Amino acid sequence: MRSKQLTLKKQRSIVIILFFVLIAAFLFSICIGRYSISPVEAVKIIFSTISGNTEPLDPVKYSVVINVRLPRILMGILIGAGLACAGAAYQCIFGNPLVSPDILGVSSGAGFGAALGILVSAGVVLVESLSLLFGLLAVGLVLVISRVQKKSELFMLVLSGVIVSALFEALVSLIKYIADPQEKLPAIVIWLMGSLASSTYKDTAVAAAVITPCIIVTLLLRWKLNLLSLDEEEACSLGVNVGMLRMIFIIVSTLITAVSVSLCGIIGWVGLVIPHVGRLLVGNDHRALMPACVLLGGTYLLLIDGIARTMTAAEIPLSILTAIIGAPFFAYMLRKTTRR
């Protein structure tokens, strides 16, 4: 019993440390860029803005911190935390460490919706709306296809997700083929690679309104994910409605992923890699793993975004960096885990 208490105490300590690491990443992100600002100045600007006393502030530094960097940083924290949380939930539900938040085709569907909106010269709001709509539609199709005898088996969900993803990826390729190569095609390609550059406070508010409640639901029910890790019959014998619980996590994870893709494009590897990092730090207990994933995801995407906007003169799309950094790191973790 004492050993278990010490383990829980250690897990809480690690989660607290990760919280302060996220704060450090926030300050780092708001200070770096082509126009550098000291941490003291950045903190002063933020607190002066909150208090409403902005008269003595440098207008250029104020604009850089409040109007340019702060909304994309807040968006990065929300998207990173949400995708990591969704990835951890999906990996538990499907019992597969290679599962990512787009396993049910939501990213492919949302990508098709955005590409369609750009093709027809829709405004930003309509592009985001179409992306969200088709992302949810893709998962709806998966659930319909996977229904066997009034229930969805896990292997049928995975196979249906592969089918729907392939369908929407083909439709995206078709749109790329017929799109104007001078204007529409570059816009579609850039959008699909993911970026926080166009984040506004309005977009951040939309993301917060959807992603934050979904994360809260996942955190409140995170202890039940430990039960889903058991055999289905054993979980049912403990009084768990496995089907309903799976559906709750699928719905909240789908909403997180769909909103993330609709606002910032497709950002890969976050939901796949971060849960593994969390397990290395706090173990497999989802009571500690889910808060750790939320904090790690936000920190990771902030650092990736910082590299994306400072490494070269032209901003690098996020999916390129998440793959370049995430794939070798994931391979290292896989070998390390296998040796253990």
C-alpha cells in the first residue's frame, strides 16, 4: 500500500512539473521571433492588458505580443492538448499503441471539406465550417458502416475508418487535380500541411468552446479508461457499460480532432507520439496519464510552432516538423520499450 501511495505521489509531482514546463514554453514562445521581446517585457504587457492600463506600453511590442503571438500560442496549447488527449483515449479504446486521432477518418474528411471550400472560393468561415462538417460526416459514415448486429466491433471500426479515409483522400486528390495550379492548388496544399499562422482570437474562442469541454469530460472519466483496458467481459462484470463508454470517448475525441483540423489544418504525430512520452513519464495509469498528455501536448506544439516560425524566413508547415521530429523520436521510444 505504501508503494502504491509513493507511486501516486510521484505521478502527481511529475504532472506538476509538466505544468510549470508548459508555462516556461508559453513564455519562451511569446518572446522568440524575428522581433525579440524579453520575458519581463512580455509579462508586463500581458498583465497591463488584463488590467486595462496599456498607455505606457510600446505600441509595437504590444501589437507583437497581444495581436500576433498570443492568439496563436493559445491556439497551439488548445490544439496540442486536445490532440494528445484524443490520441491517448483512442489508444486505450482500441488497445493499440499505433492508433492516432485520425483513425476513424476525421482528418481526411475535414481535409476534403476544407479543400472543397477553397476550390469554390468560399470565405474563411465557410471553409472552416465545411471542414468541420465533413470531418464529423466521415466519422458518422464509419459508425454506420461498422454497425454489425446493432453494435460496433473494434476491428470493424478500424476497417471502416480505413475505407472512409481512403475515400476522402481520393476525393482530396481529385480536387487537387482539378484545382487552379496558380492560386487554388497552393492554398489547398499549404492548408492541408497545418499552421497556426492565421489564428485569431475568434478562432481561439471557437476552439476553446469545443476542445476545453471535451478535455474536461475526458479528464473526469479518465479512471474509466483503466477499465476499458481490461477484457470486455471482465469490464462488463464490473458494471461498466463498455459500448456507451467507448462511444463517449469516440465522440469527444472526434470533436477535438475535427475542430483542430478545421481551424489549423492537419497536424500529425501529436496524438500518436505524446501519449507514449506520457507513459514513459507517469506509467499506464490513465488517472495520471491523461493530465500528463494534456500538458505535454500543449508544450510540444508550442515548441514546434516556435521552430516553425523562427527557423527560416518562410514559415514551415507544422506537419512537416512534427513528422521530422516525431518519427525518429517515436522509433527511439519503440526500441527502448521493446528492450525493456
